[in-house]
Amino acid sequence: MAMAAPMPTDAQSLRAAYGAPDFIRREMDTELWRYDGAACAAFFFLYREGDVLKLRYSETLPRGMSMAADPACVQSLSGRAGAMF
């Protein structure tokens, strides 16, 4: 059984893992990135720490069974066009 790749921790690793987001909302020191999958959408909330945007929270629609982000939805994003893995 293959292990899931670790969750990205910053903007650079999100882009490397899933390609360009479908939507970005920018505010002062925060950004919301949305990725649209075939059966779900994933939302990543990033906060500026110095010169780096760090991932602080993620969730999906539909939500996971016992958590805000459904691991199957997030994993499905790795097959997006433009993703590096």
C-alpha cells in the first residue's frame, strides 16, 4: 500500500504538489487558495510569516468524516494538470 504524500506546509509546496490554484483571495497578511477537484473543493488558508506564506488550516467541501479536510479529496488533487507529482 502506497503512503500518502505529506501535506504541503507553505505556498511553494502547495503549488509543487497541486499546481496553480483555481481561485486566490488575498487580504493583508493572509491568502485563501481554492482548488477544484472533480468531486470536491479544497480550501487552504495561508498566513504570512516573514517572506513566506505558511499553511495554517485546510478544509474541503464536502467535509471529512471526522475532520475539516477530507484526505481523499486532498489526495485527488495530486492528479491535477500542472501538478509536479
